[in-house]
Amino acid sequence: MGEKARELAGSNVDRIVEELNKAYADEWLAFYQYWVTAKLLEGRYAGHVAGELTRLATEELEHADELAERIVQLGGRPLAHPKQWMEQSTCGYKEPPRDTKDLDKAIRDTIDGERCAISVYKKLSEMTRETDHVTFQLIQHILEEELEHEDTFENLL
Ligand SMILES: [Fe+2]
Ligand SMILES: [Fe+2]
């Protein structure tokens, strides 16, 4: 824990840690959703969609890593049991389509997930803008990538 980091983050540091942990749960679920969907998709254009899903999955995992580091710096504990991911997630988990040729459903589920992530990070931005500059910068970086993810998948429809 960084004592100075906590002090700099301001008086609502515990609330920030709580929201960072909810976003951390979202990132793990998004990682797994995209990763396993990429494995399952079949059909003519499946390779391209699966490639993009795998790229996103890698970036969601990086986001989880960055959030975990910041949570620890602020004296928190990243959710340490996977069952807590479902309990605390805002954006939830969408199982890959039953019909593994249904690329359209996989793409729409991804877009929904990205839009949810964008609202989560928008809220975290507002929460940290005035008080916690370090977290704010991290959130801007993640938010930019989520916006790019949404755009990429919109263009696949
Ligand atoms: Fe993410
Ligand atoms: Fe994303």
C-alpha cells in the first residue's frame, strides 16, 4: 500500500477502490467472454472476428492488470475469488452464442460489453477528475481503448 498514494487520492479513496474493483471484475469477465468466444466461432468470416476478439481479450487482461496495480497502491485488495467477479460486475457476462456460426450475435454482445465498459469508465473519470489525478490518467488510457474496441466491432456489423 502507498500511504502517500492514498493521501493524494483524497477523502473518497475507499469509494474509488470499490469502483475500481467492480471495473476489475468487468475486465476479467470481458477477457474470458472474448477469449472463449474466439475459440468457438465457426464459419466463413469467423477467423477475422476471432482474431479481433483475441486482440480485445489481450487488452482487457492488460486493463485488469493495470486496475489491480492501482487498487493495491491505494491500499485495496483486488477481488481474489472468481465468484466475486459475477457478484460485483456491472457489465456481467454473456455466454458465447449457442449457434457458433452466429457471428452477428457474438459481435453485438461485444459491442454491448464495450458500451457498458465506456459508461463504467466515464463514471470513474468523473469520480476521480478533481481528486485523484493518477487514477484519472489510468482511466483515460483505458477509456480510449474501450472506445476503439466499440468502433472496431461496430465496423464488423
Ligand atoms: Fe477493458
Ligand atoms: Fe474493451
